[in-house]
Amino acid sequence: MLAKELVAASTVPLVLSVLTEGENYGYALIQRVRVLSEGKIEWTEGMLYPVLHWMEQAKLIESEWREAETGRKRKYYRLRREGRKALLEEKLQWLTVHETLSKLWKPSQPRLT
Amino acid sequence: METISAPFDLNQAIQQWREGLNGSPAFSPENLEELESHLRDSIAQLKQHGLAADEAFFIASRRMGSGAALGTEFGKINVSGIWLNRALWMLVGIQGLGFIKSLVSAVSLGAATLGIRPIVSLGSVSAMPLYTGLLCGLVHLLAFAAALAVGWKLLRRKGPGAAAWLRKAQTSSTRLTVLVVAFLLLILLSPAIQMGNVIFFRQLSPSNAGQFLLGINYGTMSASLLESAMLIVLTLVLARRQLFAKTGG
């Protein structure tokens, strides 16, 4: 299980990344993240929506109510250009953290030589 | 083992869950729509995995998060909604108070008029200001205190319920009509009483009319003083409660 702070910090990049696969609605978004993380990233589901609405206000994504195949209405979210830019920035930052940590955690092998 | 008497009604459970959230101004109707859609997706998925409807509902609503926690997070997004809601209640309060005041003064005037009739027919004028003043003032105070008590009781017993009812009135046309008609009738009530007073007043001789007016003024003056005192006490009581609620004491 991921620490609470890390879950909160990674919500926006995760949402942006899932939406690069195409538009999606809240429930399916959560399912996608659950499957990809093998259940290790677990959101309090309702908490995703304030984040989605904040991202919409920040013009990173846009939304539309549409009828789904079940006949019920669902709100679909889609990436906007600003969102793609924000994702690039997020990617750089997360990769920086990842690379730095990887370098620090690797040296066990070279030391043996 | 099972002692459940009534079969589980999924739609009713979802409706109740939604109404629980609806009491908070943090959620817009659209937010509720979206959360319900999510809950239904979640329940459908759990049922596919073989859970019974009631189990699926409880797990799905638990995964959704508690109403209080959700309200806090949604409140950060819907700040304007919360302030609009507060402004709405302030406006309702101001108009309600103004309306109660005008109704109370009309009722007390009416009571003074009705009470003074026998004296006028007896022809005794000297006791008129005192008598009218007492009558008018007492009725005024009693009516105002009663209005406050009823309002207090209503708000205490069903504060969130009343708020939810008002919120629904914005979308349901029958409720809106009921509200508007009730409001119009109430608005018409105090001019109607005052009209009766004017008719009575015009029948009085000038000296009687003068004494009558004098008495009314005595009564209204002392009653409004006490009325303000009551409002101040009420404000202090509420402020105390609020403070205790905040410190958790």
C-alpha cells in the first residue's frame, strides 16, 4: 500500500496519464489505476471527484455527460492541451525522483567487483 | 441466521445515501449525480463478483468514503456554492424576521382594537392609553416570543431537513408553487389586519382616537425594547453553542 501523501501527490499525474489512453469516466479511471498498480494504489473513491473538478477548473481536462451503453448517464473526462503540457512537466519531475533514487539504490552490484 | 424482515431495496438505499449527502451545501446536484453514477457502477461490479445487493451496497458506499470527509473535499471546490447557500439563509432570515415583525405588530394592533371596543361603547376615555398600551404590548411580546419559539423548534428539529426541502424546492415545481402561494398569503395577512384597524380607527371620535394612538405607542415602544432584548439573548445563546461546538467541549 502506498503512503497517503504519495497517493495524494500522484493523483493528478495518474489521472492525466490514464486519460492519454482516451476519454474515460471516474469509476473506470479508478479501476484502471487499481489494475495497473495491482491494487497497491487504493483511492478513497469519492475523493477522486473533487480532484477531477479541480483539474477541470484549471482547464487541464474537460468533461461531458453522455448516455452509456447501460442506458445510465455518465460524466466522461478528456484531456485538454494544457493537460498534456502539465503531464510532460509531471513526467519530468517524477522521472527525476525515480532516476535519483535508482542511482542511489543500485550500487550494491559494482561494489562486489 | 438471517433475521432481516424486509427485503433489501437497492434503489431506496441509494436514494437514502444520496439524501444524506444532499443536506450539505458542499455538493452541487451535478456532483451528487456523478457520485450516484459511480456508486451504481461499483455495485454492479461487486454483484457480478457474486455479492448480494445489500453487501454490494455497503462495500461500495464504504469505498466511496464517509459523507463528512467527502463534504470537506467537495467544499474546497464548491466554495461559491457554500457562500451562496449561506447568503440564501441570511436573506431568508432577514425577510422572515421582517415578516414576523410586521405580522406581530398587526396582530397586537388588532388585539388592542378588539379589546378597546367595549370601553369605547361605555364612553370611558381616561383609562384608554394605559389599557390599550398594556393590551397591545403584551400581545406583541407574546406573539413575538411564540414566533421565535416556533422558529427555534422547527430549525432545531429539522434544520438539515428543512434545508434539503428548500434545496429541492428549487427543482420541483409543485414545491416552488406551494412556497410562493404560502408566502403571498402570509404577506397579505398583515395588511388585511391593518385594514380592519383603519376602519375601526375612522369610527372613533378625535379625542378617543388620540387616546387610542397614545396607548398603542406606549405598548409598541416597550414591546420593541423587550423584543430587541430577546433577539440579543437569542444571539448570545447561539454564539455560546457555536463556540462550544468548535472547541468540542
